[in-house]
Amino acid sequence: MITRMELKKIFSSPIVMALLLLFTAFNLYLIYVNAPKSEDVEKINEVIDEFGSLMDKNGRYLLKDSYEIGLESWNARNGKEFKSASEFFRAENYYPAIDSGEILDEELEKMVDLNVKESILLTAEGLVMQYQKWDLLKNAEVQIELFGIEGDAAETVREQYKSLIPRLKEIKGNQEHLHIFLPGKIFRTHSLLFNTLFGVILFQIMLLVVVFTAFLTNYEFDQGSHLVAFSTKRGRGLMWDKLLAALSATGMVTAFILLAAFGTYFVAVDYSRLWHLPISTGFMIEPDGNPFISWWDLSFIQYFWLGILIIFVLQVLFTLITFVLSLWMKNSYVVFIVFAILFGLGLLVPGEMPKDSVLSLYTTFNPSSLVLGSKKWWMESGAFTTFKYYEIITVCVWVTGFILAGWFSMKKFHTRNL
């Protein structure tokens, strides 16, 4: 009953509800602006339906045969001699053909289909060469030189990249990199989902969690009614009800924002053929040219749910941090400012560590760095965070630490003067 009343305080707050609606609207706008068009996704799905997702030697042969027959037939019907579909879409060929009306809409649509097949073929052939030449240790040296890492820290980076080599061999052996996916160099869907949307949503929920947890925990102090509230039968144990209410609200808010955003995205963009394809497919490589190398053989849907799990755990952690701060500071505004400072320190401290010390690497095991690295959770992610169990260690250590800190703070709260 008490927990329900505390929850009511949160969801009857105009600020909380206004932020919740504003954030949801903003996320839907991001999806509207950045999501790939449904007709483009449909073209990829049609190829997968006809030829399967794996573009190994046999898959490429079948697709190439279909492409060449289709192009020859198209040229014969339209009196053209294009050697490739992409040649038709060059400006000097495309615009005169469209402006003159000599190419019917249905013929244009067939050429678009051929162009998609050509693009997939070229991408697959390029990936075979790229992954044969890809050298993780060379990439490690590039990272070390880029950030000026030296000494023990540099050796640790090399060791972590060396431990990733068997996984890269597994990817090539399983041909995970040759599964068709939405082309990253065109759509950048990995960045959209796991950097833009995950990143924005993490900050949105974190802001809401800090606001309503601090508001709820310090409600009596802010209202000046703490001497009355904490002298009742429930007394200072009321704080446990507040923590339970804050954690419940955290779960509800997190679920609502995630469901609104990703429910909309996956309704708008048909991933039905992509759910079970490897997250390490080379087709998702974006303009920077770096492959996505996960530590484990994960499908897209497995990777996505692991990301959702991390989001929930992080928000529980932020609730605990805010609760502990509130027990000591008794002022919602001060709690919010201190939380922001601590979050900023989590980003600044690793950069201030000596570059020859492993502390420059290990200090990145903090929630702030984890939040900013959402694009490459569970995979190779640069010199400072390429550790196989980086995400697991970070959340386990910090959640355990603040569970203990919360227990200790409550013990002190029960005995000190108000």
C-alpha cells in the first residue's frame, strides 16, 4: 500500500510525465528521419527469400547467374547494352532515359532489383578479400599509436586483441561475415539502433530515474514534513518503500520508452528475415570500414536483447546511486548536480590517467564509459574497452558496490539525527 502511494507521487508529477512524453516523441522523430525506407528493406528481403542469406561461393554463383540472365533479358527488351545495372544509374544514362519516358516504370523497377543484386554481389566479393587481409594486431597498433598508449597499458591492449584472433578465425570459418544484411555503408542501421537510439534512450531514462528517485527519496525533506513522517510506526523504514517504488518506476519507465521506440522501429522496418543472422556480418560494416567482431557467435536478436538487458541493469544502478546520494544529501537539486558531476568524472578520469599505466584502461570500467560505448557492447570496441567481459564486470562490480553502499547508508540513516 505504501509503495503504491509512493509510486503515485512519481506518476502524478507533471515534470516526470512531461519528460516521458517529450522523450517518446523525440525518439519517434529520430526513427522517422533515420530509419531505412520499407521498400529498400523489402528489396533485401526478396533476395534473402530467393537465394538465402549466406553469400558463400555457391550463394554468390547462384545470385550472379540470376543477375546476368536478368540483365541480358532487360537489355534485350529495352534495346540497351548496359554491362552492369549500376551503369544504367549513372547520371548521364539515368536522367535522359527517365526524362524521355523510354523506360517504363515496371522496367525501371526490374533494373532496381538488378542493382540490388549487383550491390550484394560486389559487397560479398569485397568482404572475402577484406577479411582475408584483416589483421587485428595491426589494428591494435593503430589504436595504440592513435591514443599514445605506452608501456604496460600498450601490452594489455595487444593481449586483448590477441585474444580476439580465435574469434575472427571462427567468423571466417563459419562465414558469419558473408550473411546478407541491410548494407551499413548505405543505411548505417547498427549505428542508428545501438548508438543513436540506445545512446539517446540511455540518457533519457537516466535523467528520468535520477529526477524521480531524488524527488521521491527526499520528498519529506523538501516539503519540511520529515520530522512527522519518520516518527510514525513505519518510521525510517519508509525509505525501503521508497526504494522499492523507485525501482518499480524505473522498470516501468524503461519498458515504456523502449517499447515505444523499438516497437515503432520494427513495425516500420521489416526485420523478419534478419533476426537470426549473425551480428558480425560484414554487410553491416559502415563507412569507417571497421568490421563488427563480437566476442561470441550472436545473432542480431540475441545481441539486441543483451543490449536491452544492459539498459535495464544500468537504470537499476542509476536508481541505487541516486538513492544512496539522497540518503546523505537530503536535497533533490543537490543530488541531481552531484550525480551529473560523478557521471562526468567517469568520462574524464580515464583520460587523465598516465598513458603507460593500465589504470588508463581499467578506469573505463565505469557506468559512464559503458553508456557511451553502447554501439559496440559485446564486441571489439577500441583500445580502452576491448575486454571480453567488460560489460559483465562493469555492471556486476558497480551494482554490487551500490547495493552494499545502500545497505550501509540505510544503517546510518536509521541511527543519525534528521
